[in-house]
Amino acid sequence: MKHVEHFAAQLDILKQQGNLRRFTSNVQQGRMIRIHDHEMLNLASNDYLGLAANIELREQFFDETPNAQRWMSSASSRLLTGNFPEYEQFESSLSQAFHGRAALVFNSGYHMNIGILPALADSKTLILADKLIHASMIDGIRLSTAKFVRYRHNDLAHLTQLLHKYHTDDAFERIIVVTESIFSMDGDETDLAELVRIKKQFEKVMLYVDEAHGIGVRGEQGLGCAEQYQVIDEIDFLVGALGKAMASIGGYLICHPVIRDYLINTMRPLIFSTAQPPICMAWSNFILQQVLQLKTARQHLHSISQTLQQAVQTKGFACPSTSQIVPVIIGDSSKTVEKAKALQHAGFYIMPVRPPTVPQHSSRLRISLTAQVRHTDLDQLIQLL
């Protein structure tokens, strides 16, 4: 009981700070979410293209998938008996979309980011990472034996200074620059074209870019910011998540075939995890074909995102966003929670984001827009802000 009392006390501290979290049971239908019989417009989902909520798509998929192919478990890792044809097909589709480069899929974005970097980065590797990279990448870096230095968020001049400092150091055979294309909490983005230009100046440098919030919503075919800025072939490790705009589960890597083969032999979360169910791979492949065609939905999402970004700034809030993730930064955790409750009461399901997810004193409402949101929805929301 003494030990339980310790953790109970820690929970009390979180509650007093306004940072205590709990699971919330909900029912979702289309663009709406129902919690405790209260229906709200869902502005907390990462279903950016509305594909996960599209019941007609699910019906079409199951109509086209015979029962014999609906494997609900792979029952082993891919290196044993888990490498079903659905894996081969989906990776082939990814490879074809991404200019013929090799593709490798993973059970989750978290598995991906805690596995790739430790497999690639040894004691002769230096990792230079953006200050605000996702927790999964930070954990992956910590699991590696590489030296780790952070550069100021989106400050490519600072990154260049660090590259000049370390590039001539014989202790390092390679330098991996780690960043995201669109950042999950501020909704701002990296200048990928400039990042690639910097990379080309340094022989030792490789780029690791996470497109978790870019895949599906950016580029002519929805292949992310790398497609938008025409740098797909210049990024050594182009990773992304399948659980957001892609309406599925897992992660993927686009890379050189040698890197793919190396990871199959060295990446622990890949080697020692039961593979995803084949039905999930078949669904991911089905969704990819839809995403490639959704130019109109991407344009609408971009339009409503710009409208909300400008409105939040006009209301006097700091808003660094250039994407569908629009934060309203309030600062104090308790005030942020109260504002979120007020908006939920008014019919908008918006979640507060508090430390440790974001730095102290930067609690915010995280508005996550999807292609299902209408301009008229935003008019009412903006009045309430």
C-alpha cells in the first residue's frame, strides 16, 4: 500500500495542475462524436480526409474482399510466417507511388520511430534533431548509441551551424538530421526544400523526415510535403503514419533497397513483433488508391485551414500553424481545460493539450480539421473563440 500511496499522491498533483487524463468512451458517426449522450462536431480526430468515418468505403472494401482473404491475425512475425501477400502488395503499391523507391511497413508509427534509429545509429553516428520532434523519435534516439544534439525548432540556420561544427569531426562517420514535415502540436512545418539544399552541402548527412501529418493531405497525389516540394528522392528515410489521413494503422518507410534489407535484419520491433493482420494491410492498400485521387478534398482542407488560422490570429491568439492542425495557445492548463469544456458544451469536440505533451505554460486547444468540416461550422466556432 505504501507504493500505491506514492502513485496516488502523484495523481493528485496532476489533478491539481489540471493535467490529469482519463479515457473517454465515445460513439462516432460521420463528422459527429457522441459522449454521454452529447453530440458534437468532431474536431479532435486525425482523420484528415474523413476516410475512417466513411462507412460506404468500408462496405466497398468488404464487398471486394472474400472471406478467405479476411485474415484477422498474422499469428507471427513477418520473418516467420507473417509475410502474407497483402504485405507484399501494399509495399509494392507504396514503392510504385514513391518513384520506385523501396518501402517497408511497421505495426505502428511508434514502433517505426523507436526501431529505425537504434538499428541505424551507432556510436559513430551523430543525430541532429529538431527541438520539437515527436516523443517516439526522441525515444528512438535514446535507445540508440548515437550522440544526440538538438537544434532550435525549425531554425535551419542553427542546424547549419551545427553541421559545420561536427562535419569535420572524425568521430562521426554519418550525421542523421531528424525532423517532421508538419509538427503535431503547433501545426507548423519544416522548409523541406531548404533542408535538402543544406543536406547536399555535407557529404556525411542523411535526412530522416516524419510525414505523419503530411501524408494524404499534401502534394498532388497526397504523398506528403515531400511530394509537394518535389524532394521525395532526396530524403534518405521518409517515414509516415497510416493511422491519420490514411485511415488505417501502422507506419511506413520509403528508402534505398539496401536500407530496407538492413532493417529487416537489425530492427528489433520489426523482428520481435507479431505482424499486423493481413486484413489491415489489404485495407491500407485499398485506402492508398483512394487517397491518390482525393485532390478536391485536399483543396477543401487547405481552404478551411487557412480560414481558421487567420481567424485565430485575428482573435489575438498565437497561431504558428500552416496546416490542418490549428492550435489556440492559452498557456495555463486549468484555463485551457475550462475553455475546452465550454466549446464542447456548445457542440465542438476540441481537446485541451497540456504538459508533458507540450512545454510548460503552453497549454492549448488543438483543433484538428478534417475535410468533413464546412466553412459554416467554422463561422460558429470562431464566434465562440
